[in-house]
Amino acid sequence: MSVSALGSVPQSSEVPATGIWRAWLSTPGGALPFGLDLGRIADGDEWRATLVNGDERIAVPRVSWDGRTLVLDITHYDSRIEAVLAPGGALLEGTWTKRRGADSWARVDFHAVVGESERFIDGEPGVDEPLTGRWKVTFATDDDAAVGEFDVDPEGRASGTFLTTTGDYRFLAGRQDGRRLRLSCFDGGHAFLFHAHMQDDGSVVGDFWSGNQWHDTWTATRAPDMTLPGAYEQTRWTGGPTSLADLTFPDLDGVRRSLADPAFAGKARILHVFGSWCPNCHDASAEMVRLAETYGDEGLSVLGLAFELTGDFERDARQVRTYAQAHGVSYPILVAGLADKSKATATLGLLDRVRSYPTTIFLHGDGRVHSVHTGFTGPATGERYTALRARFTATVEELLAE
């Protein structure tokens, strides 16, 4: 059902059932399922909703019900779900819409049924050989190998993620039945679906869909000791003829500010290159907020440099404000340009290449570079996330102690 069809549906006295719903998006790879928890706030007219991916819970910022249409407005990703309630109150059908550019949108059919907590419901019981463990993964369209980490319990419930040189695929959940593994994730802005089959030789062959816009294939072999290139070794600070004083970008009010502005000075500095559209950036921004709140009074300065989707300053600044509010960001942010990595590299002129959103640049108080960290491994990576936060903390404390 398309969003344009919603207006033809008459109002009903029925309301959506509260509790867990099994939701899914219709993609070229099949159903992409996720959990949806609907409820009312203090039994009143206001509604709440939570997206569920394994252990992850994501609160939807704005939820509305007008008697015929449920709207889940995921403002920090500039996306929304609009769905009509079918008679009986147990089925929702509609569309997920997500901005992809200045004049382009992704639109995917959305469905949900109440009372079902399993993501994939058409599997056969039994697991031939659990795919639990660490795998070397090769995506057909990526020159760099990735790491797959999966965990499958005796009932076939599966969880895991993929780690790449630029970040992770966050919280994936699903199941394994027989030799088939299926995992999915929907965070409001990104819809990931993975299918895989174990081969006779123990390797894995799979497909990956991102919404209805992208498809890739992948293969994997067990690799308990597989590691990725160091995140601090990938991107180099070049500086060259460009200095911090040479770079000026508008703040969220449209006032051009130099990176050498005294207001951005500190005993230690972080330049945080990010985009509000980027899932790993959301995880990284939460870490930037933690560092700023913990060490701001001691002299740490954090400055966000946003690379956005449209190039329309008013829209991009508005979206960054929404993003900042969602994460409780109090440090300044400048709108630095478009999300295109080659353009971002040219715009900054400080790095050999912008390889990833996010990229985190640690600077001494006098503006000299200390280190550059490419990508971000978030909460879905467990111990690696904990180790990264500890490394960031140690770096800040080292700089402040100079």
C-alpha cells in the first residue's frame, strides 16, 4: 500500500493493539522483519513505539494516531512509517519512506501483525551445525574483507553483526534452521537483510539487501583469529597547505566559523566528521557526548563537522539540529558539505582521504594532530566497543595531561 492511498481509508473506532508486533518490510530479498512495541503513555491519547532488534531498543521520537493512520516519525533519520489499521485492530499496512537525497526518497511497503515475537516464522526446526563463531567475510562489491560474528542458540535463534574497516552493521537478529541463516535489522533509517547457506565444505554463501535499493553477495569461511586493519592506521592527516584557520563552514544558524575560532579551542580537541544519516555516526555521537560531558570542564573541546544529504543548507541544518537533540549534543556543529566522500576529502583538505563516516580526529591543544580514527565499532560489537571507548578515553586524558 502506498502513502498516497492512505487518505482513502475511512476512520475507525478501533485502535492498534498495544504490545509486541511482528513488523516487516517487503524487499527484493523477501520479508525484512523487525520487532515493534506499541503502547500508550499513561493510558492517555498519546502513543509510544519502540523498534526492537535483538537486544537493541530504539524509541521512536514521534508517534501519532488519528483514528485511521499510525505515523512513526523517525525524525533523526528523516524517515517515517505511515500505516493503516485493518479491521480487527491486529494488522497494519503502509509504507516506510526515507530521504536519500535532495529530491530522492526510498519507499518500501510496510506490514505488521500483533502478538508475534519471532522474526522469521517459516523456518524448519533443527540446526545442522550452528554458525556460531567468527568468520572471514568477502562481499562481492568490497575490496576489503569483513568479519562476521554470529551466535546461534540450540533453538536456532541467532544474533550477530558484521565488522568492516568503516564500522559495523549494528544489532542483527534472526534464526538458523538447518543450514540456512537469516538475520535482519531495522533502526528507522536503515533496513538490512542477510540470507546465507552453509555449503558441504563448511563455507557460507549469502546475499545482502539494504532496503529495496541495494543487493550484494557474500561468502564466508571460519576464521577465529581474523582481524581487520587498525582503525588508527587507515587515514592519514596530511595538513599540507591547508590549516585550521583556512577552513570555514556555517554553523547551524548560518554564520561562517573558522576551525581556528577561539570558541573551539581547548587543551585537547576532537574534530568529529559525521552525517546524521549514518548509523555508525549515531553510535559515535553518543560517545562524543559522553566525552564532552565528562571532560569538557577539564578543557576538552569537541566540534562536529556534518556532511549531509541534500546541499540545501536550511534543510541540512534543521536535520542536524534534530539529530543533535536526539543525542543530547551540546557541543557546536558546523555544516561542512555533502556526504560524498570524495567531495568531503577535497572540502576538508586535511586528510589523505575521508574513508568513513564517522572519522574522529584527535588534536593537541595547539592544533597539531595526535591521531585519526576511521569508522566506529558500536554497542553491537560487545568487547570491541568497550575497548574502543577505553581507547578514546585514554587518548583524551593523555592530551589533557600535556
